[in-house]
Amino acid sequence: MEGRNRTISLLYEAAVNPSLWPSALAAFADLTQCRDVILSVIDKKRGQPRLFLSGCRMFSPEALRAYLTHYYKVDPLLQSAARSRPAGSLLLCHEYVSPDVAAKNELYQDILFLLGFVTWVGGVWKTTRA
């Protein structure tokens, strides 16, 4: 219970103090027993990430910058039907990115497989903020 309360508190604090996102996401990873947690905000109209943060367990700051500047362009999940999923949807990566596509994809080959990622889970939230 203490870990959950601490994590929720950190998430709220990070919402008003963005420098706290890495520690809040790391706490969330601890709570959910995940290797890392990534917060990705995608501008659906432009098809570009506006924000890409991590608990920095798996993704180094350099890997995050590389994603923001290049790899989002070849991210098969962003190019898939996942982009059109309604708010509240749970995305199971393997339902949108086949093993054959991942085996040939630059993002998977250069970063994800090297970090030990095989599959991942995401969610779709909606905001009306510009």
C-alpha cells in the first residue's frame, strides 16, 4: 500500500513538475514489476511524438532523443491501426506489429531487441489540450 501511495503521489507531482517524470515512471515500473515504463504523447494529426519519457531503466537519455528525432518515423506501432484506436484502448504491441515486421524494423533492431524488449503494452488516452 505504501509503494502504491508513493507512486501515485509521484505521478501527481510529476504532472506539475516535469523534471520528476523519470523518478515517477521508475516508481511505477517498481510497482507494476515492469522493466521500464515509457510515457509517450503522440500528436495524432502530425503523427509525431510531442513527449517521450522513461523511467530510464532501459532507455537511456540518448535512446529517448534518438526516438524523438528519428525512430518514431519508422515505429511500426505508430504506422499501424493502433493510431486510430479510441481513447481508453489497451494496445498489445504483438497485435499490431508482427514478428516478421519487428525482425526487419530499424527501431526493433537498433534499440528494442538490444534492450531485451520482445513485446510491450500501451494505452490510448485522449486530451483536448492543444
